[in-house]
Amino acid sequence: MLNALEVVTTVVTGVMVGVEFSVAFVMNPIFSALPEDSGQLARAHGGRMLGAVMPFWYITSLVLAAVWAVAGWQRPGAGLVVTAGALLIASVLMSVLLLVPINNRSKTWTPENRPEDWKEQMSRWDRFHYIRVAVIIAAFALLVAALA
């Protein structure tokens, strides 16, 4: 049973990391290259779509890691899982405190109502997101290492 939990936790977290990596290094650069207002509209749509799903995904990854840490406390790699869980907590805090406020504003923007500093706000979101991606990649790597 613990083996199944370990695999499910690693897969769920890994897919989340893949989505967030893709947002940072594939989708947003594509959106930035779109003509006229298309990029801003695409980011707003992405903010609405992923903003509805990602909170559950982050919390699910964190809860699974916590359950794994408790259930496997006496097994080798438990410290790696605890550290991964701490990084996932950091990623949730970063999301709530830094990224979600910007996302909540930007997902409602249209070319007619966006603020003058919308590009600066998107750049700030991107910088925070790069850091968050690094944090969740590290958490994922620790979960994988704990399996070995």
C-alpha cells in the first residue's frame, strides 16, 4: 500500500511540475510572441483555466507527500519526503501570497480594461513563477530520490 502511495504522490507531483514548467518555458513565451492583444487575452484565459485547477493540485501533492512522510516515517528516504513536503508548503505559500493576487487581477483583464502597468505585473508574475517552478522541481526530485 505504501508503494502505491509513493508512486501516486510522485506521479501527481511530477505532472504538476510538468504543467507549471510548460507554463513558464513554453506557453507564456508563445503568448508573448502573439500579435497585438492576443497574448494578453491568452494569459487571461490561462489564468482562469489553470487558476481553477492548480490550487487543488498543489494541495493534493502536499497532502499526499504528508501522508507518505507519516506512513513511511521509519523507512529510508523519509527525510527526503519531509523536505519535499516543506518545499511544497513553500510553493503553496508563494502561490497564495505572491502569484494568486496578480493572477486574480490579470484573469479579468481585456484590452479595454487592463491597467497601464499590465506588462510589468505579468513580468513580476513570471519572475515569481520561475522561482516557484524551481521549488517544485526540487520537491519532485526529492520525492524521486526517496523512491530509490
